[in-house]
Amino acid sequence: MADPSGTELEIMKLFWRRGLLSAREVQDEFGEASGWAGSTTRTVLARMTTKGLLRRRSAHGLAVYIPARDKVEVIGRTVKKFADALEIDDPLSIAALAGGGVLSVEEMTELQALLAEDAPALP
């Protein structure tokens, strides 16, 4: 199971906020600010689908995408990977994520439980 790159994580956050989106909607929200052409946005979405980050389906003849991975699981893996790279052995606090608006209180509680587990890495 591949983890998202930094750019892919930004796109995932868009999907977690908005839900089902077409490539055009992603382009409108993300692509223009990044300077990407529409074809680049579609290529990135296809790559994210191949990596298992998104699912593609058809709605009224239009290709749309939805997150294939849970927000807390992806963020938990990202934080855990960062902590492992820094060789941090103590349980991490999610205080740094509070106020960012990405996670709800319930999701922060779930993430804190994941980070507190003694398992060496998330699945």
C-alpha cells in the first residue's frame, strides 16, 4: 500500500473535505493554483488511483473520484513515518495537528490512539 507524496496528500485533503470530485473540479480547486494543465491533473489522479489512494467510477457518464483510504489511517501513517525517520521512540502527541482543520475532534482521538499503539508501524 503506497503512501501519498506531499502533493498527493494535498489532493487527498481536498477529497476528504469535498468528497466525490471530477478531474475538472480537482483542476479548478488545485490544478490552477499549481500551474498544472488539465492533462497533468488527470495524470496525477490516474496515478493516485493506481496507488490505491483514490477510486474512480462513472457518474452520469463522467469519471469521478473518491478517496479509497481513510483520512486518519493516511495521516497516521504519515506522522508515524516522520517520527520513525527522526527516530522518535516515545508516543507522539497530536497537539501539533490541533487547530489545523484537517481532523475533527473524533478523528484526532482516533489518531492519538493509533500513534499510542506499541506496534512498530501502521499497516
